[in-house]
Amino acid sequence: MTIADRAAEIEDEFGFLDDWEDRYAHIIDLGKANPPLDAAERSEDTKVRGCASQVWIVLTPQDEDRVEVRAESDAMIVSGLISLLIRLYSGATLEEIRGFNADAFLTKIGVKGALSAQRSNGLASMLARIQSFAV
């Protein structure tokens, strides 16, 4: 499944949510289902700078052109945002990651514009980490 296919599924899912409160609750629910990292994976090397909360992203090559994305945060809403990023990017090819406009997608599903400045900066830092891995 491509990133575009996953994005379409998520877009359909968010299309049923009427307002930001419903989206917010759904994102928190997604975060609750996100499996934690092993303690050793929560290190300075995997920590994402620029986030108000604690965020760690582990990017593992699957084969010569795919990546597995796993991540964790100590904040519920950020855990949900992480879950969205994992759904989009884990198992994707590096080329797909480089070519996907995550900002436009997150705006389209009504997430990006509803975040505080700190959360938006943190989300941008998480996206930058994934994008830099794909370069």
C-alpha cells in the first residue's frame, strides 16, 4: 500500500468527524493504541528536538528502499499525531516519503490548522526527522 493509499484511508476516516473536538478525541484514541518503544530506544539519538513534549522516533530500514517508523511521546495528543505519521510512513519507500506533501495532507484532514504553535513546531520537527532519513 502506498502513502497515497494510506492518506486516502485516513482522509475518509477523518471525513466522518464533524469538528475539531471529534478529531482531537480520535487522535487521542489513536495515540492510546500506539505501542511504546523499548526503554533503550528512548535515547538522545532518537529524541526529536523542537517538540514541547518528549518525542522519540526510531527509523529502521526494512530493505534497501523501505523504512519502518516507530515512535513514542509522553503527551497524549502528540502520541496520536505520531500514530498518524506511523500509519502514513511505516513501510513506505524512501521515494514516496520524499514526494509526499504531509503539510498539505494534515491541513486537508483538519489537523494542522487546529494545533497550537508549539504542537505545530513539534509536528514539523517529527516530519523533518522522517524526511531527512529518506534523503
